[in-house]
Amino acid sequence: MTGCPVTDHPLGPPGSRQRRDSVRRYFRATPNPREAIKARRSQFWGMGFVVFAVALLLTTPWIFAVFAAVAGIGLMVHGWDLMRAYLKAYARAEPKPHHSEVERTLHSDLHDACRRAMKRLDLTPEDLELHSSDVTGSNPSGDSRWIANQGRWPHAVYGPGPRAQACRGADGSWLFSSYKVMVICPTGHHFAIYECVLDLVFGKRKDEDTHEYHYQDVVAVRTSTRPFGSDDVDLSKWGDLVIGQLRVPVKREFGIVVSSGDKSTVTVGIDDDDRPGVQIDLQDVPIERVIRAVRRTLREKKGGTAA
């Protein structure tokens, strides 16, 4: 298909072992160095007790030396076990890929999802009434955080997938081990949507769905707040930022609702239900831009009827 975005997977192509291992290390927590210190301390004290046992053997009844030796050997074995566990956990988590490499890999996966959407819906960029560049505007600085900008291709809205692991980069942006992706494809005749769950570890897509509606059937484009469920991202793994910043976290969803009552939704932010205005945005482009652009397209196609 002509005009297809160029994809670049810096951590390896989808399904490769290099990519799988790199992304898994990125989301695994590096063990605390204090665990290694604790292991060395246990070994040190164990060796000390063994030396003490030798000294006791020369000056006191042998039974006291045996007790000291057993205690020393026990401490040394315990220290070796702790060190072995620490080194194993460290090898599983390090070295981590750079945040920008994981972000660029996600960028490529979103390109692939848009390509897949166009193929499943049998569309070309010329068929679209709304392109990603219409939502994001110009990006003269080439900011890599604008990862939903597909240019003349459809716009992708995305958020954390079911039971996703989370990690925050130095620039404050969040990345997740899985994503719920919605690709919006309005055409001259109908409003089409492609949805999938993207596994960032493997670069694979699952739970694919396509929806094609008459414009008159699209009744609402909105955001809403919902409590977290068992299938949502585990906020306890988000670190001190969420624990300290959000008292009562709720998820903010972007949704497109049709007259039958069906709706397509993606989590686009985390709000504090106790303090309005305190929130964590998960989109690189403000979701308000997406809402305005989609509503504008709907008004034009529905003859001035507001969505």
C-alpha cells in the first residue's frame, strides 16, 4: 500500500527473542543493592563465627566450638543463597534498554497497527476524511513523544491494556507492557474503527475488532471516569508518583458511542477522584484535540448536527 509509514523496531522485529528479552528487562524492577549488602554481611558474619569456632577449639571444650562453627556455616550458606538470588534477579532485569528505544518500538508498533487497520477495513489514506496530522497539527521539532502522529494515515488512540506493567521514563512519559489501541478511520461514507490489544513484549496484536457505522448512528464522542477493575493496570507497581500524587485514582476513558448502545473505549488518563485537576495523562497528544477533530468531522458529515 503506497504511502505506508516506515517502521523501525530498534529492539528487534515482532516475535524476535532480542525484542522479548529487552522489553521484559525494561519492565522488570532492578533488585535493591541493599540485598547484595545484606548477603555479603551474612557471609562476613559467617566467616567470623567459623574463625571464632577455631579459636574456641583451642581454649574451650569442643562442644562450644561446634556450636559456633554450625552457626557460622549457616550464616555463610544463607549469605550465598541471598547473593545467588540477587544476581539472578539482577541478570533478569539488567541491562535495560533506553526509554527512547522502547518508545520508538511502540511507535513502530502503532504504525503497524494503523497499516493493519487499513488492510482490515480495505481503505487507503485517500479514503480518509480525518488524518492523524489533522489531529496533531505540525510537529516541526520532530518530538518523538508524538508517537500517535501517523501523518496522512489514521490517528491512533491508545492506553494501558489489561493487567499491563507500567514504567515511567526520565521525561515523565509512561510506557506499558500492553496497550489497548483504537484506530479511527472516518471515510466519505461511514465511520470505521479498528481495535486491538498490542503486546509490546512480543509486538503481536490480539483481540482484533473492526466496526463500521453510518455517521447518523454515531451519537457521542466523550471522555468519562470509571473506577479501576481487576483487569486494569496494577497501580501498586507505579511507584511513589502515583501513591503520593493520587489519593483516589480513577481511570479516564475516551469513548465513541453509537445508537445501538455499543461503544469503543480506551483508557487515556488517570485522575484523582478526590482532587479535580490532579491527573496523569497517558497520551502524547491531548485527548481534547482528538475529541475536537472527531466532532468536527462528524458535524461536517452529518450536515451540521453536533455529536
